[in-house]
Amino acid sequence: GPTGNFKMVERLTYRRQCRYNTKGNKCRKVRTPGGKLVLQNVKKTGKGPKCGDCGKALIGIPCLRPTEYRRLKKRERRVSRAYGGSRCGCCVRKRVVRAFLIEEQKCVKQVLAEKISATKDPAKAASKKK
């Protein structure tokens, strides 16, 4: 009949204690060299670090699970730049430019204040010189 070339499916059981198909209990079927079919537990994939300002993924840093970052060297966990491993390059550039412009604004204000005080009180300035 139709069951002549039918092969039975091997039944598999979980190898860990959790018996339910949860997101932390994912497995894949693997055939061993001995011809046995077993379940192999699959690790969760890491999301990877994001920029604290804009939320984009940081380039040059691997996407790992949080505990696996501990095993990496420091140079593999970050980028050799100010705010490396915390902010992306675009956001760092914006911060630097913003800080520079604020400092420039302070200088401009000071120069204008000196100019105004010089034009207001030429008599006082002359009396002080004596």
C-alpha cells in the first residue's frame, strides 16, 4: 500500500529542563555522526549597542549578548574616539560644533559689550586715565 516507503519521524525531547517552546528555549535538529537526531540549543542573537542621542546602531561594535561583551577586550567593545561605544560619529560631530559655536557666541558677546561700554562713557574712561 501507500505505507511501503514511509519512514517514521524520530521523536525528540528537550535537553534542558524547560519543556515549553519559549523564546529562550529555541533548538535546532542536528544529525550526529552516529546517525542519531538530537536537539541543539540555539543562543539568542544580540541586538548590539545603539547611539544614546539618535538611537542608530553603532558601527564597528559587534552585536552580542550583554554577558559576552565582558569577555571582549576593551578595544573591541568601543571605538577609539571621544564618546566611542556610546555615541555615533554624527552626534559627536554635532556636539563638538555646538560647543564651539557656544564658545564663539560668548566671545562675540564680550567684544560687543566692551565696544558699547567704550562708546557710552568716553568721558569716564578719560577721567580714569588721569
